[in-house]
Amino acid sequence: MRAVRLVIALKRAAQAIGIRPRSADVYVDCIGDWRYPTYLVHALRRCGVRVLEVPQGDAIAAWGADGFRNFVFRTRFASERDRATAPVVIARDPDLIAGERRSRVRVSVDWFSHDVPDGDMVMPYFPAEEYWDHESEVADLRLARRPFRIGFAGSTGDEVYTEHLSFPLLGRQDVLATVREHFSGRMAEIGSPAELESIDLSSTPIVFATARARRHMRTTHVLDTSEYLAFLGRCDFFLAPPGFMMPVCHNLTEAMALRSIPILNYAEWVRPPLEDGVSCISFSTPDDLVAAIERVLSMTDLEIEEIRSGVAAYSDEHLSVDGFARRLCPVLDSSPTIVVNAEKDTVARWRERQSGSRISGR
């Protein structure tokens, strides 16, 4: 952390004496928000944004979202909102940023609304932060042999998975318990990468790599990030139960990026909705889940590949950074609203709506 702070201090000093990047293109006021700015920044770079301007107090967040090289050479600091110089500003409330601006891009967290106004752009739910360090591996991993018919990798042991999901869905613990109960003779639950490699594939088509706590992937998951992504690429299908607060979870986006077909009970909550038999396998009740897994276990290779092609098309168009950038670039100068999933804030907005509370603004 000392080295990080030293780099930031040197960058601030250089900017103060006039050694700085060329004029900024876009000021991102929300760079310090929870997780989604990383995806947004990746899309902005693909839109040709050369220099980002960020609040000086969010320097560490900007570094994490954009990488070291871009942070050092293609990022400027604004000491205060009103001192931002970029002609395009992106913020939760861009009207609070004074000055002449070519475009004011509003960020809305109302991602679970089924009534997003025309003209708003919906950002996909994004991969976890660990994914971005391994993004270059994805294309090769998609080509791997797929010895596992159904896989799951993620957290299971924390009580939040049973206590904090407010949506009308089977929670993660219930989904996993149903599979364990009905398919115990045809599944394995591994505790290490070595156990994964020793599975009898002829009798074990279902594999769980479960972690007993809801914590950082690098420290508590059975598989590290590279192993986890490789595992996704080796699964025909990925069981994608809800997260602990809301339906969607990072591993849904990551699994689809690796062309693993999701089995899930919230197809209608994804933006846009997934379609059973085309881009996912969908279920609602425990009985539905059992039937869905039996259906998957009996599928032919041709049937699987047909659905996988639908997953690939959906992922490339609606979940990838390139797909989002293609939609964002043409409207960036026309003051659009970008609807994002900011996790806690987004779930709070949904809960307010369900309780009938009046929500002021978007």
C-alpha cells in the first residue's frame, strides 16, 4: 500500500506542476462506487476515451478499475467536482456538476425495474473484480474439452444465503440442497483442485466446488481464479443459483462468457431476460429443478451445442464489454441514462418499490 500511495502522490505532484495527460475526455464522478465502474471504464476505453478524469479522492478506486498503465498515463485528477474539465460527465446526479458540459450522463441504480424508460441503456451485471486480471484467458478456455455435464463453483456456507434474499425465489441453499438430495449418487463435492482431477467422469456428471464462507475468491474458494475460470470452461452447464441479496450473481456472467449454459430460476430477472432452451435452462420449484437436471443429463451433444450457440450469441451481444460499448459509444454525447446494478443500492431500490414506498426520482 505504501508503493500505491507513493505513485498517487507523485502523480498528484506532477499534475500540480503541469505535467499531466492531454485534455480529459470524460469525467467519471462515480468511479469509487461499488464494483460496476470497472465494467463502465472498460467500455469507455473501448469507445475511444483517451483520458479519464476522476475525483482526486478516488484515486485508488480509479487505479483498480482501469489498471496501472491507464491510471498513470491516461487519468487526470479533479480536486473538486466543479473543477472537472471534461466535456462529458458521468454521475449519479450529473446536474450537481457545474460548468458547461457537452453531455451529462446520469447513472440510475433502478436495474430491477421492469419498466425502464425508452432511451435508457441497461448495463449488464458484471463479472467479479478478479475476472478482469484473467480476461485474456477466456477465448482459449472456451475451446477446452467439457468433461463435466453440470458444475457449480461458489460460496454456500454463510447464513446470508438463506436470510437476506428478499426476492420470491428459491435461495441458493435450497437449490443446492435439492440437487444433493435427488442426485447424491451422481455428483461429487470437491474440496481441492486435486479432487477435481480424480473424479470418475463416467459416474459423476455433476460437480460442486463449494466454499464455506462468503468471502474473497482468492482466499477462501476451493479454486483460485484461474482454476475457477478453467472449471467453467470444462462444464457443459453451470448451476447458477441466486446470490445472497438478489437473483443475479457474478458467476452467471462469468459462466456464460465461458460458454457454459446456465441452469437458473431467475431468467426473467436478467436484462434482457434469458429464454429457456435457447440461452438457458430455467426452473421455478424444486420439482422443476429436478426435472431440468434430468433433462440436461439426457441431452445429446447436438442439443447441447444448439443451446450453447444461443448462450454465446446472448453473451456477446448483451453481457460483454464490447457489446455494451457498441451501444454506449453512439449515445455518449447525448446525455443518456445508464441503468446499472449497484448491488446494495439496487436491491434497496427494489425493496422500497415492493413495500410501496414512494421513490423520489430515479
